Amino acid sequence: MEKTRKITSIILWVLMALSVALFVYMIVSIDDESNPGAKAVQAITLNLNWSIVLFAIAAVVAVVFALVQMFGDKRKAIGAVVAVAIFGAVLAISYSLASPTIPNFYGVDKFVADGTLTEAISRWVGTGLYFVYILFAGAFLSIIGFGVASVFKRS
């Protein structure tokens, strides 16, 4: 366990040193205001790409460790499957409620003409909105429900 901790610490320090070096390179690359040059744009793009790589690494590590923890305990695995099933059910309900009709607003013809807005995209936008509405309502109702339950537990 100590060896794993040491290797992880070394990897994190290397990633941090590389991030700091790229940040310093970006700051040094920015020219004065009269000549904003391509070197600064290249350095900023490099830093943005590096942040995407770091985010991807963090996401993969988080998912892998979550799966390891989940499969290590049967109760957690069942809870995770139930949560995924609930999210799937909410997504299915949201999709069935969403309308594929394209809304009528100023400038919609331009988006329809260039293919940016189709009936499928309109339906998925509606699905996302309904999904958020349902989850918000569920969170609100659970706050109220736990509040009421705690009042009855005290008395």
C-alpha cells in the first residue's frame, strides 16, 4: 500500500510540475498589447488541450475507482444499478414527453436551412429540459419529504 501511495504521489507531482511549466510558458509567451502574436495563441491552445487531457485522466480514474468500490460491495453494486435504472426511467419518460416539432422563433429558418436544427435535435433538447425538470422536482420533493419525516421523528 505504501508503494502505491509513493508512486501516486510521484505521478501527481510530475503532472503538477508539467502544468506549472505550461502555465509559465503561456504567461511568458504573451506579447505586449501592440503585438499579440501567434505564439501566445499557440501557448493558450496548448494549455487548454492540457487541461482537457487532465480532465480526461481524472474522469477515467474516478470511474475506475468507483467501479472498483462498487464491485467490492454487493450492497453498493445493487444501489448503483437501482440508481442507473431510475435515471434510465427518467430519461425514457423525458423522451416520451418531448415533442419533435421545431419551435417557431425569430431566425429559426436559418437554423433549419443549414441543418443545425432538426426534429431529432429539437426532441433531444426537449428531453434534456424535461429531464432537468423532473430531477429538480424530485430533489425538491425529497427535501420536503425528509423535512416532514424529521419533524415526525422528533415528536
